[in-house]
Amino acid sequence: MQQAKMIRFILWTVFGLCAFGWAFAGLHFILPATLPFWLGLLIAAALRPLTLFFSQKMRIRRRSAAVFATVLFYTLLVVLLWAVGLVIWGQLCSLTASLPDLYKTAFLPALARFFEWLSRFLSRFVPDLADTVQLWMQSLASAAAKLSTSLSSALLSFCTDLAAALPMVLITVLVTIFCSAFISLDYPRVMAALHSLIPARFCPLADQLKSFAATTLLRLLRAYLLLLLITFLELCAGLWLLGVSGFVSIAAIIALLDILPVLGTGTALIPWAVISLLGQNGGRALGLFVLYLLITGARSLLEPKLVGQQLGLPPLVSLVSVYAGLRLFGVLGAVLMPCLVLAARFLWQRRKTIFPSQPS
């Protein structure tokens, strides 16, 4: 009996190590290389109910309904992205056009006032420091000019790197579109082919895992959409209290930044607060900084709780999994690691199906 337990423990340890190794290798190597196929499969699976609905209601063949559903989905997606892109582009153009005037009317006068105050303050103690402060101001102005040149070079380099990566992004998007279209046309055959790759004894478990994964992804999407809505409402309330005109569109753009990798609300709020401070609008600068702290604190508290509630994980387990995923795999890992933890728990609960106990 003890020997059987020891063998079972060793088997589960080896299985866990192999599963972790496969997950790590999959996220780092296999997933990027096969991403268009999996995205296409996910889109085709999401469009399958719509395809069946069109086939039944419009009384057309399922392949024709699949083509119609796929074209409708991508048309609506392009229209939505185009509308969001136009709004963001308009705001960016407006901000870019106002930057030179902002530099002349806000930054330079604020800098001159600061050094004038510093000169008066220091002259009370050391009168000879007035000339030194003037030299400091000239040096800072020269450094600001060099910084502007460096930022322009960095922006040009970023645009060059983006232009270099754009062809691969476009190829990935096109391959994903074609994969989703081809899979939608032959969805039963593709699923049967994937099903045939699984050993017969694991087929029922794979079907359960498939429905479990679909439910988990929907719950995860619901959790992050709820976080996005909360961030948007916080931004709307904060910007309205600060008297910002057009606060709804500005809040929507900043909230969208919060879901992008690396970027966040601080990407917009912190520079905005600094510019307001330089423009002698200390009240708005303080309000923006406090708003940023509130949004960051609320997200840090709510994200593990909401994700855990939607996925059925305890808050502590959700917090640790989000942090571990962020450290190991970046932003994508922070989203996917709770799903991997759920999958591990799912397999553990069905371990007797995987490793049936042998009679002693």
C-alpha cells in the first residue's frame, strides 16, 4: 500500500514537472509560432453558434452561413477599430499641435519663475549665488533643448522599429483571418482531426477540459471588462470633478491605455499632472496625481478579487498567480497564469481519470 502511494506521488510529481515544462515552452516558443492558428480556432469556435443560428434562421448551408458570419464579424471589427482609431488619432493630433505653444507659454515661463524664486531665496543667504543660478537656468535650458532632440531621435527610432515590425504584424493578422475562415468552413472536420490526436481514454477528459476552458475564458473576459468599466467610471468622475471639458472621450482613451501591455493610466495622467504643475495649475496637478493613485490602488485591490471570483479561485491564490505570471511571462502571463492554475486544479480533481488506481 505504501509502495503504491509512493509510486503515485512520484508519477504526479513527474507529471507536474512535465506539465510546467510544457507550459513554459509553449508560452515562450510554440505559442508565438502557431499563434494565428490558435487565434483562428478561437474565433471560429466563438462564431460557431452564430453560424448555426444563421444556418437555421436563413435556411442556408452551414458553409455559406460560416462565410456570412465570418465576413460580418470582421466587418464589424474593422468598423469598431476604425472609429476608435479616429478618436485616438484626433486627440493625438490635437495634443501634438498644442505642444509647441504649451512649451512656450507654460514650460518656459514656469521655469523662469522657478529660477527667479530660487535666486531670491538663495540671495538671502549667499548674495553671490545669483549669477550661479542664472548659469544653472541657462544650463537647464540647454539640457532641455538637447532632451528635445533626444526625444525626437527616440521617437524617430520608435517609428522606424514600428514600421519594421508592421509587415510581420500584418502577415500575422492576415494569416489569422484566413485560418479563422478556413476553420469555420470545415469546423467539424478540424475538430475531429484535433480530437483524433488525443488518446481514446483521455477523450472524455479532453471534452470536459474544452468546455471548462471556454467557460474560464468567458469569465476572465468578463472580469477584465468589469475592471475596464470601473477604471473608465473612476476617470469620468475624477475628470468631471477637475472640470475637464470632454472628460468622457478623454476617460475612454485613458481607460483603453490601461489594458495595453506596459502602458497604463499613468502614461497619460502623470505627464498631464506635470504639465499642469508647470502651467501654475497646482490644483489640477494634485487632483490628477491623486486620481492616478486611487485608480492604481483600486485596480491592485480589485483585480485579484474580481479575477478570483469570476474564475472561482481564492483571492490569495489569484494574487500569487497574477504576480507569478507577470514576473515569468510579462503582461500576457499575468492574464494566462490564473487560467493555468485553474487547469491544474481541474486536472487534479480528475486525477483518478488520468491515473486510475491499481488494485493492491
